[in-house]
Amino acid sequence: MATTMMKTLMAFLALFALLAASMTFFFVFNNNDDTTSPPPTATTTQRTTTMRNTQERVDCFPDARSSAVTLTRELCEQRGCEFDKQSMTDNDGSHACFYRHEGGIRYSVSSKQNTEGGFRVHLRASGPSPFGGDFKKPVLDVRMLSNNLIRFTFDDMYANPPRFRVPLETNLPTGGAGDLLYEFKITDESRLAFVITRKATGTVIFDTGPGGLVLSDQFLQLTIRLPSSDLYGLGEHSHPTFRRDFSTPHSWPAFARDQPPGGDNNLYGVHPFYTCVEDSHGNTHGVFLLNSNAQEYALSPGPMLTWRTIGGVLDFYVFLGPSPENVVQQYTQMIGRPVMPPYWSLGFQLCRYGYDNLSNLQRAVTETRNYSIPHDVQYADIDHMDERMDFTINPNNFSGLSEYFDELRGAGMRTIIILDPALISNVSGYEPYLATKRVSGNIKWPDNFNVPPSSADDDGSMFGFVWPQGKAVFPDFFKYATQQVWKELIVSHRAKLAFDGLWIDMNEPANFGTNEERPWNWPEDDKPYWSLHCGNNTLDDPPYRPLAAYIHDWPDSRKALSDKTVCMNGVQGDRGQYRHYDVHSLYGWSQTAPTQRAVRAATGERGMVISRSTYPGSGKHGGHWLGDNNSLWSHLRDSIVGMLDFNLFGIPYIGADICGFFQDTTRELCLRWMQLGAFYPFSRNHNGYGSREQHPGAFDDEFGRMSREIMETRYWLLPYLYTLFHQAHTQGDTVVRPLHHEFSRDTRTYGIDRQFLWGPALLISPIVEEGQTELEYYLPEGRWYDFFTDEVTTGPVEKTVSVNMTSKPDLHLRGGHIIVLQRPANNTHFSRQNALTVRVMLNATGSEGKAEGSLFWDDGVSIDTYENGDYLLVRYFANNNKLTTTVSHSRIGLHTAADLRYEIVIVHGVTSSTDVTVKNVVGKTVASSSQFDEKQQKLEVAVDLPVLESFTLSWN
């Protein structure tokens, strides 16, 4: 009887467990719906089973934009799509060929199963995809990673070998999902469609209802309907506005390329991440597609976004925020927090390609110094090398460079040199080439491939041609041995030429003359000509020819994906597991971390790496500049957009070439660019070969004076900027911040991109137009204090002020915040020794006024000071007529902050003051003197207090 009862009990428990599992799937997958999904509501049916209008068509022939294609009904129907001739006229042909809603390629749900932290949906394809190579067993995997992060992936279970996945080390939550901020729901099983909804508002933030899903070997596509057109990010491109434009259909390519900014071109890096403000309450989400193949982003009215890529998997991550800053914090938590730059790298930097000799470089430094313009970092570009070869010094034109760099560094400055990846192969005894060859460390041709004549080294390495006059090989940084050789070369070279950081250029990787008769810099009389040719194959010329290829077509030349780079069938990785086709856009990313490790090994300090090509996660190891821009007013303005973009992308150490790289600048343009560039996190004046000199000492006395004044303003603010970088490094905050990140409920801020913030407290309104006589800007809600005049303005308000050629940008400090400033000097080695000023901006007058802020301080150069606890952190809080400073952490080198002192405290928003008292950490009153300006509501108190100790300051 006991046995019978036990069997009955066991059967009951098994049934209970089965029901529990079913209920878990029941609620996770379809909320309150049956797992087989009942017929959709009338509204859902209307949205998912009919073609709503031409704006919601999914383009089936985006490559009709190519000059090599003439779209016809026959071509359209060959892809299984529908043709509307009328749209050829009405809509410029952009959506004249579109995916059928009935028939054509579609995916239906065949079965579902629960998985750890989510579920898997098995899909059944009906109809062939437009480009063949259909997924054999398509699946959709959904995982609730945390309450604010959901991941879903389209993959092919039967792919052999498995489909390529980006080898990005991610930091994903492991503690469970908890109370979800979102709901995932399949809305159509017969033609797969799903939505992600924000529970708190009911807003659908991700909706695949428009259709157009395609899953095939070399063409993957997903179209989504967006909750609003307030979308930011997606890069790297030049675009005139920070907020993306959905007014007309437009596509942007993404594939790393040696391409100067301008037009719609794909530039140096790839960042498939965006943020979207959903509503007027500022609720914001972000979306990241973890894919590194050539891809494109198609924006169209609706608003809708179509993602296309030609390889890998569709691996999406949706971050729920809900604030814009929260989204960036969550994104950088996953891909890696931004690097903490050394303090000196926040100073002004000077560079030129085309100094040509040491004397010209020295003259640029001297003329800058003659105007007492702060100057921290001096560069040497490729013209300092012997025949443009890495790890060499030109023995004629730059003899004495090492000694001069030592002289600069002895005076408190720092130096950075450039390195390109390509290594020349035909110079006898050239160690960098020999060293990488010894470890089989370069990109290679695949086995059993008919290599074009004279295009392979004897170890199978792929030849190319870049700056040095000879065939070159390309180090493969996916190989551990290559990384070690790279480090050894850098460490060895520093023994010959002292540098504190490295600037890695041309790392898309760039190659000259691919598939052409000869590279542009191949000597015309050196015959026979040679260049790298990749041949006809489905990697360099895939079935779907992406925008990243055809956007670069010439009237008489059809460009392959390998244009300006190496061949897509190149083999990479320790086991040869990667095709260059898949990892091309990861080349700069794969080089940055090994270079950072090498700089630190060579210098024993934090150092800095600036990379031209970037990918998500690059900011963990280095910074970026916006590339080889032009001396144009439009490029000056575009740099603000680029700077904001890269703060979203987790690379806040960002800036543009001040005054422009190509073409001759003008005095007015260069002056306004110096004023704007003083507020780039990475502030460098850089010039191209053959252009007029543009260092700030190259013009006239007034130009030199104004450059000095704006750079001194920057140096006053460096303690605040350094603290912002600490917050980016530890919390994932943006450093340069769009206004809507702080005022997300103010819809007027959503489209502002000619103003920007440093953190939450400093608003910069630069002069960015030629001949500008009026500066218009917006001050959002709150109290704003003019940085220069202390005048207070209460927002929200639109302001217009007169400006002339001697005007500075308008700077405003925001009420409710406290920042620390430091008296400037000729470089940060000396400015860091000066006394500090605390500026308190109360958010209201009288005793109701409050403000808060912080200061992060360390030795400015050591590695991982925060992680090792070797830093000082001071917090400031003002309330009820009293400022309290609290040293919340203090473990710092004896000489780093022991002599650092406060000299002035300025409190803005004080209406009256008759009694000022300053007390030290033990409560003892200390000497001070004060001045009160009733008209400006400003209290200024002179003190002499150590930064290492807390104190209080009170006023009546």
C-alpha cells in the first residue's frame, strides 16, 4: 500500500512539474495568451496582414541606388518581390520593389521550447530568399538577461561550421532577470512578427510587424517599426544632425574603410547601436546589433529602421534605460567601460603630417609657446620615419628627434608617435617584418586558393601596398604571437625614442590600389606595375552587393568590397578560424588592446592609444579622432555630432582635427575651431601634408591671445573633466552630453546639436558659422550662471547675443552643481600643482538653494588607480547656507595631493551674507576672508585648506 501511495505521489509530482514548466513557458512567452496564439485582434490583423502604405514597404531592391543597376519589374520579381512602377516616379524608386506580404520569403513558428532564462522558437521558411543560401534550420533564441536587458538572436542550428559570431568579450548579467521592465510577445506566428513593450507605459519599443525578415548565408535582414523618430547613434558616418532624419528613405553603409568624412560614406569604424527617446516623458531605450560583417541601416518614414548585413547572425540586445544616460551605462556595462585617460592627455595637443623636418616641428612648438598657449602633447607623424617604415627614425630630416623629445618631456610635456599596421617586406634586415614572419603572424591567403601572381609572401602572407615603397604584410592581431611581437617591437622602439602614447592609423586596414592597375603612390616609371587583386569570388563580390561597396562606384569602375583594403578571403586567427570577410571591421579593435598593453609595458604608466578604426568595446582600451576632415565650416559643425555619437558608443575620448586636416584653413575658421576644439575631450590641432600652417602660433597676435584665453579656460576646467572621465570609467556616463540626456522631458532639447554639455554642469554654446554676428542658444529649465560674467539666467529661455570676431563661446554653469577648477599653467605637469577653486552654483536663492558635486584625483599616470584604491575622492554638498566637503576616499601617493590646497570658494545664488565661517575637519574655525557681490548674488571666500581634509563653510 505504501508502495502504491508512493507511486501515486511520484506521478502527481511529475504531473505538477510538467504543468509548472508549461505555465512558465505560458507566461514568459505569450503573457496571458495560449501558447498557440489565438487569432490576432482586428488592429493587429490590420497592422500585420495588409500593406499599410508605401511608407511601410520594406525595400527589396536597395541596391537599385547603385549606378550599375537599372531597376525593372523582371529584376524585382526575380527576387520574389512585388513591383510598383508608380513608385519609381513618386518615391525615387526607393521602395518600388518591396517584399510581398503574401507569398515570397516568410518564416512561421513551427515549435517553441523553454531555455535557461528564456525560450527558443523554431522557424519554418516558406519560399526562397532573394540571394540563396537559406538557413537550413532557422531559430529565434530569446533570453531575458536582466530586468532592463533582453537579447534575441536569429541563428541557423544546422550550420556547419557554426555561423560566425563576433568574438567580443561581453559582461552580461548573471543574477537573473527579476521584475522585468519589458514584455516580449509574438504577435503573428504564421509570418513571424513580435513586439517588445515597455510595461510601465505600454509603449511598443521594438516591432517587427512590417515584415521583410530574411535569413540566408550572405544576406540577413530585419525591419522594425520605431516608437518615435527621436533616434540617435548608428555609425560611423558624417551626418549633419545628431537626431537622425526619417523624413525621406535613406540608407547608410557600415564597413570599416579608409574614407575621409563627407557624404553618406562608410567611414573608419562600425557602431551598430542607437538610442531612441520614446515619448515626451523622456523614456529611452537602446538597441545593439552584435554583428561585424558589412551592413547598412535604412531609415524610412513610419518611422522604420531596416538592418541588413551579409554574414554572421542577427544578435540583438535591447536596453530599457529608462533614461538616456541609463541606456549608455547599460550598454557600456556590456561592451566595457571607457578607458581612464592619463591627466596629461586632456591637455592641448599639436600635430602635423608634413613638418618634413625637425626644425619645422620645433618652430611650431616654439611659436605656440611664444603666445603662452598651454601645450601638453607633441606628435610625430609618418614623415618622422625612415621611408614611412614603422619603428624607424628618418636619419636625415629628423636626426635629433629623440633628444628633442627628451627635452620636451623634461619640461613637463608628453610625446606621441604614429604607427601604421602594414610592414614592408623588401627591406633587408627590417626586424618588424622578420619578427612577424617568424611567428607566422600576418594575414594569409587561404589554402588551395589560386593566389594572383606576386601577391603572396613565401609563408602565404597576403601582400599589399601602403606608405612604404614596397610590398607589405598585415599583422594579424587575432593571433597571440602577433600581439607579443607587437609589444616587443614597441618596447624596443621606446628605448630609442621616448613616447607616452601611440596613435594607430590606417587600421581598417587600409591598402592602396586594391583591384586597380597600380596604387596611387606606386612610382609611375617603376614597371611592371603591381597591385593587390582579389579576383572574382562571393566574398569580395557577394550575391547581395552591399551599399558599402556600390556607394564607392565610379562611372567606369564597379567597386568590390575589398576596395581600399585587403581581400575578403584572407585567413586570420590562431587556428585560421576567421575569414577577413567576417572580421574586417574588427581589425582596428583587435589592434587597440594589444597596443595599449604594449604602451603600458614600454612606459610603466597608463599611456594613451588613439585609434582610427573602432568597434564596440574599443573605448575600453583607447580613444578615437574623427578622421581626415576638411577645413570646412560644415566639418566644424559635423564634429559636434561626431563627438556626441562617440559618447553614445562608449568612446568619450573623442575629438576632430582642429582647423581641419585637408585643404587650407582660414583665420576665422581656425579661430572658431580652436574655440570649439578647446571643449573636445581629445583636443588636437592636426594638419595635412601641403596645407598652410595652422598651429595657434602661426597667425597673428590677436589669434594667439584668443587661443591662449580659450585654452586657459579649458585648463581651468580640467579637474572637472577628469572627474567626468572617472565617472565614465566607473559608471559608464557620457562625458560630452547632448542636452536631452539631462533634460529628457524637454522636447525642445531633442534636436539640439550646436550646443552640448560637459557632464551635467557645464553648457557650451560655440560659434560655428562663418561671419556670425548673433549667437542663438537655448537654456533649459533651471538657473544658469555665465562662466565668465557670473550673470544668472533662469530657464527655459531662448537667448540671442551679439558676437564679433573677438567673442568667445558662451559657457554656462548649471544651478544645483558644484565643480572644482584649477589655475592653468603652460602644461598639466605644472597646473596640477596649482591651488584649487570650488564653484558652487545653487539651484535657488537663499537657504533653499542646493548643489552637489565631486572631485576625483590621483597621480594622473599610474595604471588602474581606481581599481587599486590609489585615489582621492571628495564630495561636495551645499544646503541651507552651508557647504560641506567630505573626503570619502583617500589613499594616494604622498606627493600626489599632499601639497594640493583650496584657495577660493565661490558660491553663486547667495542673496545676503553678513557672517562667513570656515571650519576644518576637527571643527576648528580657520582663517578666511570673504567678499559679497549683492548684484551678482556671489559670495567669494579666500581660504588656505588642504584638499586631503574635509571642511565646512557656512554663510549667515
